[in-house]
Amino acid sequence: MISLIGNFILAAAKLAAGAIAGSLAVLGDGIDSSTDVVISLVTLAAAALMAKPSDRDHPYGHARAETSATTILSFVIFFAGAQLLLSTIHSLREGSTRELPGMLALWVSGASVLGKLALAASQFAVGKKTGSTMLMANGKNMRNDVIMSASVLFGVAATRIFGTPLVDSIMAILVSLWVMRSALSVFKEANDEIMDGKADPELYRLVFDAVRSVKGAGNPHRTRVRRLASCYDIDLDIEVDGRLSVKEAHDIAQAVEGAIKTRIDSVYDIVVHVEPSGAGEHGEQYGLNEGNFSS
């Protein structure tokens, strides 16, 4: 909601100032902020969907809605960078240069830079606190907006001061490439989550430490940790004394679950499969154990 309201105010101010001052640069910046309004709406829609409980069609819940929204955000960010790159190349071919905005446009652009800095900081802060990749991606997009607006104004000012039209165009090309690279980074992070990959190695260490802390539990293997938005879904096998009763083995598995939850925050679900000692060899090639993890 903070992002939505803030970007709506900035977009309206820049569109109005651009039209009044006759600045195409500020108008373009206002259009970019309008895109951020759409991004905020997508983020809110994803958050509402994530809050829904699991159902028959989605037994794991709806947390991956955040991953889908993050993927959409990466394409929007990439499009903004590509649009700037193409428009700059077009202006170079045409031999045209951007004009320095009037005072109203400059004041609004300056306020926009400060506003975007505040919005980006809020998105990063809440994103880190909640572990939300979607908010982190939105924060990166707003940080890109700050750099884009500041670099365009700097390029125009440098062009007027030094009388070198290429300065503005070169700066715009560099910024557009940086924005596109950032979009690819956001997409890669989302894709890793979709593919259930790139789990933090420290999570596996914590799981193995938790198993070792429980009396009667041993040889954690076929361990898998995957992200579901800001939570973790954990599966693993352990070995116990085969002479134990089902109740005793179950109690050990429950103790392992509790030990893991005390070490790892935001656990969505844990499945602990119990096997008798010496039966932990499997033909499957998925999951990690302490041996192949340390190697």
C-alpha cells in the first residue's frame, strides 16, 4: 500500500509537471512511475492470493504466487531498461538531444528522486524482515528508478554545461544496461525458487545439527530444503534403532521436527521419514546427506 500510494502521487506529479513544463523527459519518468503503480497492484494481488489457505487444487498452499509475481516484475523492469536503451539509440540516430526541463519539472524530478529513495528503502526493509523476494524485487525496481531519473538529469545538465550532446546519451545507455542486468538477476532468483534450487547451505547444516541433537536419531539423508515464498518446506530421512516401537520412533521424529524449528525460522512444513538403522541406502539420487554435503 505504501508503494502504491507513493508511486501514484509521484506519477501524477511528474505527468502534470512534464505536460506543463513541456518536458518529454519528465513525462517519460511519469510513465515509468505509472508502471510502478501497476507493479504495486500486482504485488497486492499476489499477497492476497498468498494469504489463502491450502485447498484441494493447491495442497501446498498459494505461497508460490509471490514467485510468479516476482517473475512478472522482472519482465517489467527489463522492459523499462530496454525501452530506455531503444529510445536512446533512436535519438542518436536522429541526432536529437533532450532538453533541460524547466524549473517546475526540475523541482518535481528532485522530489521524485527523494520519494523513490524513501520507497525503495521501505520495500527493502520490509522485504528483508519478512523474507519476501517480491518486495525485494520491487525495491530493486524503485532503486533503478532513482538511478534512471538522477542520471537523465545529470546527463542533460552535463550536455548543457560542457556542450557535449553525447554525454546524456552515453549515460542513458549505461543506465539502461544496468537496469536490464538487474532484471535478469531478479528473474534468476525467482527461477531458482521455481526450480527448488539454490537453498542456503547454512540451512542444511542447521538441519543436520538438529538431528544430531536428538538422542536416538542418526544418519540424516535424502534431505531437501525448498522455499515457499518466505517459508521453508523440509523433507528428510533419519535412522533409529529398528527394535523401537512405532510410538518410540514417532516420538524421535517429532523431537527432530521440534529441534529443526528451534534452529530455522519460518518453517512451513517438515516431513521426517523414519528408517531402521542400516537401511538408509537408497537408489534415488536426490537429496543431501552429511557426507555429500560436506564434500
